[in-house]
Amino acid sequence: MSERTLVLIKPDGVRRGLIGDVISRIERKGLKIVAMDLRTLDAETAKAHYAEHAEKPFFGELVEFITSGPLVAMVVEGPRAIQAFRALAGATDPVKAAPGTIRGDHALEIGENVVHGSDSPESAAREIKIFFPDRF
Ligand code: DAT
Ligand code: MG
């Protein structure tokens, strides 16, 4: 059964020229990109996207970082796409992320870990609606 996930190439990934690398890994895995947009988030959209982290001590930094420049938002589709992309991304903390994963290969700091991927079908539906209202 096919499912959809929201993937972001965060502003650090765009700044560092990693758009092609991330897209290439998604395509090599056999996942399909069904929507894509380069944009800079406003604070309101960023807060909505990260609402589950609103009470965390790093929330302010997170919103500042994710709005700090253009990001690439994508809807990615395929069998178990949510889990498949999280496996490609690697652990949240890039030092713990396995080499061969996006974060394992490209990042060192938890706050600048290159990509986002939805973590459940409920999050995916909620996040896709924030980034691509009316499209799905
Ligand atoms: P993930 O992006 O792997 O789903 P998450 O949902 O737990 O991880 O957190 C969202 C983002 O918030 C994460 O990609 C980076 C940032 N973050 C998480 N934990 C953090 C921490 N302890 N300090 C600073 N930033 C953190
Ligand atoms: Mg998350």
C-alpha cells in the first residue's frame, strides 16, 4: 500500500548545496516526488509545522532556523514512504546517525540536520496540509 510523507530539505541543506544529493537518494530508493516547492517559511507556518515541540526549550531556535532561508518542501510517495524516508534521513542527532544516511553523511549538529520527514501517518497528513493545502 502506498503512503505519502512530507519531506523538507531545511535551510542548511539548501545553503550547502545538498538539494541534488537528497533528491537523488529519494529517487534511487524508488520513492516518487509528487509535489515540490522552494520557499521561505514565515514564523506562523513554522510554528504550526513544529507545534508538537512548542513547549521544548529549543523551540525558539528551531523556528528561527527553519525560517532562516529557503527550504525545499516535497510530498514523497511510495510503499511505507514515511519509514523509508526516515531510514534514509538517519537519526535526529547527526552524530548518532549511521554513515550512509543523509544526516550521517552531511551533518554534525542536532539543530542543523539537513532534512525533515514526517514520523507517522497522522503527522504526514497534518504536515502535507500545512505545506500543500488543496493539493491532496
Ligand atoms: P526529527 O526531525 O528526527 O523528527 P524531532 O521531531 O524530535 O526530530 O525534532 C525536530 C527537530 O528539532 C530536529 O530535527 C532538530 C530539532 N531538535 C530536536 N531535538 C533537539 C535538541 N535537543 N536540541 C536542539 N534541537 C533539537
Ligand atoms: Mg519529528
